[in-house]
Amino acid sequence: MSYLAPTEFVTKMVDAGESKVFMSTRDTLIRAYMAGALLALAAVFAVMVTQQTGYPIIGAMLFPVGFCMLYLLGFDLLTGVFVLAPLALIDRRKGVTLGGVLRNWGLVFAGNFAGAFTVAVMMAIVFTFGFSTEPSAVGKAISGIGEARTLGYKEYGAAGMLTLFVRGVLCNWMVSTGVVGAMISNTVGGKVTAMWMPIMLFFAMTFEHSVVNMFLFPSAMLMGGNFSVMDYIVWNEIPTVVGNMLGGITFTGLTLYATHLKTAPKLVPAARERELSAEPLRASASSAS
């Protein structure tokens, strides 16, 4: 079958979470590094296409290629393990602890950042001819994004922080749905289609993705973006990470787990309930006769 029923793919989600908690440090870091690098390249690609065409929707339509590549290759994003690892803890899988989940999150964060930063440096070199010229049009666009999505939030204070946080929540609601999409089919075409739709949506609506931002903001600073490291950390990365975590586990992980794996007892139709309650009376009358 090319499609798995919800009870089947939710079980796969819990199994995947358990596997990630017990994965070796080396493998976790390698997979996270490559995921961060591939997603960063996809972000560059999307910005470049937007710059060339003048239509952001085209960049959003093409951005999911990086997400699909990294999940087909078995790599891990922080936004994905935010959803999968806790499910193994909630399901009380043997040996899974809160410490193990936090360890996985920390390692994936470090690997994602290293991969995204590597691409940020490489693309900054490409867009400035080894830092010997002004950034190209794409480089300037990336710098502008960095300023707008740090100082732009900072300008509004608490309201800006709330907006940033909510964009992070909405982002991983969609991205984690894409992670699930990789599990609901047994064919490459089915997986890609299921992953593509929510990823295109999050990118088109400019929600905040912590790993994409691990590329965008360091790259922007390398090419002269007018904001500081603290602006990036306080006015983007930390609120985005928290929003991504809450959005993924609440809107995707817990909802799917609760309704497809730990389902509530089914309601009995009124007619069937009357029939069941009458059965002991019929049995008693039969034995009396």
C-alpha cells in the first residue's frame, strides 16, 4: 500500500522518537549537520528564485525540495525531533527519559546550527567573491531579511515578541505535519507530495523556522546586515525555538497521538445501548421458562 492508516503512521512516529532518543552522539550530530546544511541551501535557492522572478510564491513553491531531500536521506531537523522524541516519553517506552529527550534536542540543535552556519559562510563567499566586493542582489536580499526579522520585531517590543512567538508556533505546526508526511506513504512520490504541501505553506506565509534562521541571520551578518548577535538571539532565535517546540508537540504530536493511538472509548448508539440493556432481561426470562 502507498498510504498508511493514521494508527499505523502514528505508531511509526513513536518508534522514530524512541530511535532518536537512543541514537549515538556521532550519528545524531552527523544527521543534524546534514539536515541544517541542506535546508540552508534550499533557503538560498528560494531567496534566489524570488529575487530573479519577483514572485515570492514561486520561491515558496520550490523551497520544499530541500526538506524532502533531507528527510528522504534520513537526516534530522530540530523541528522534527521536537515532535517525535517526546512521543516516546509520553508513550512510556522502556528506557526513554526526559534527560534522553533533552539530550537529543541539544545535539540536533548543535548539528543543525553547524550545518546551517557552514552554508552561511560558503554562500557569503559566493555572493561577495570571497568578501572582496559588495554582496550580490541575492546577498543584499538576505541581509535585508535578517534586519527585518530581528529589528522589525524589536521595534514593537512585547507585541513584536508575541508576534514572533506565534509565527514560530504556526511554523512548526506546518513543518511537523511535513515530518509526519514522510511517514504516511511507502512510495517516494507519496512521501514527497505529503511533505511538500505544509512546507510550501509555512514558507509562503513567512512563519519563523529556527533552522532556516540559523542560516539566514549569520549569513546576513557576514554580508553586512545592520543588527547584532544579541538581536538575532533575543529577537529571533530563542522565541522561534520555543514557539517551534510548543507548536509541533501540541498541534501535531499530541493531537495525532491522542486521537489515533490512545483513542477514547467509542460511544454506543442509543438503539444499540437499549438492545444491550435488554439482553440480560431476555436471558433471565428464557431461563425462568
